[in-house]
Amino acid sequence: MAANSAAEKARALEQCERDLDVAIERLVNLRLDAAEHGAHHDDVHPATAAEEEEEEEQHVDPSDGSDDDRTDQWIERLMEAMASAENWGDARARAARLLEDFDASVATACRAERDVALMQKGHLKKYWLINEKAAANRELQRQLAGCQERVRSLETDNYALSMYLRNAQPQPQGGSITGPFHPEVF
């Protein structure tokens, strides 16, 4: 039985050798087979489940790092899990657990990308609003400068008109007194 199991593991590893797509496809098929036959298998040992939990704690989440590093880490995890499987039931259980980890990792990465996209969209909106407010502020400053120039022009015109009116008013005879005066006083 052990020789047959080792030969099957070796054959499965050779077939999937460094091809992530094929490995994932086989894992999905194994997972679907496990779902069809029930989640529990008689040939999974309780000792191996504890060992697998310890191995999972030791593994770093492959979702950190660059895409090539993550791919290599997931492949390495898959190969280690399949190589350390004792039988088909154990291999299926490990593959199912690895797929769940992979699914959780992908979901986390998608959420992180979505959050980054939302944050970038928010920053873009803020940038657009700031630019719009700055443009409105520049327009108001331009209008203020125009109004101030208009006020200066009107003040100059008002002064010129007041001087013109003052010069146009008749001066009293021989008087050095300007402005209205009562004839009775003189």
C-alpha cells in the first residue's frame, strides 16, 4: 500500500511539475471529487491533521511579495503538501485546505486592490475639488482686482467732476469768503 501510494504521489507530482494551471486544475478536480464523495474520508489520519496544522502555521502567506514570488511560493506549498501526503484521502484533504488558503489569499488580494482603487479614486476626487476651488479662487481674485480698479477709476472721475463743478459755480463778488453767506452779516 505504501509503495503504491508513493508511486501515485510521484506520478501526480510529475504530471503537475511546475505548471501551476494544471496543478490548480487537478486540485479543483480533487476538491470536486471530495465534495461528491463527502467531506470526510476514512483514510485520513488524525495525526496527519495535527501535522498539517503545524505546517500551515510555519508557512508564510504567499500573498506577500511580487507575483513571481507568490506563484513560486504557492507551487512550493502545493508540492510540499502533495509530497507529504500519506494517501489519496490525505492528499485530497491537503489539496482542499490549500485551495481554501489560495481562495482566501486571492480574496484578500482582491479586497486590498479594491481598497487601493477606492482610495485612489477618493484622492483623485479631492485633487479635482481642490483644483476646482483654486480655479474659482483665482477667478474671484481676478474679479476683485477688476472691481478695485473700477473703484479707483470712479473715484478719479468723481474727483474730476467735483473740481469741474467747483470751477463752474459762480464766485461771489470780491469775496474771499467761499461758500454760502448771509447778506445781513455784511
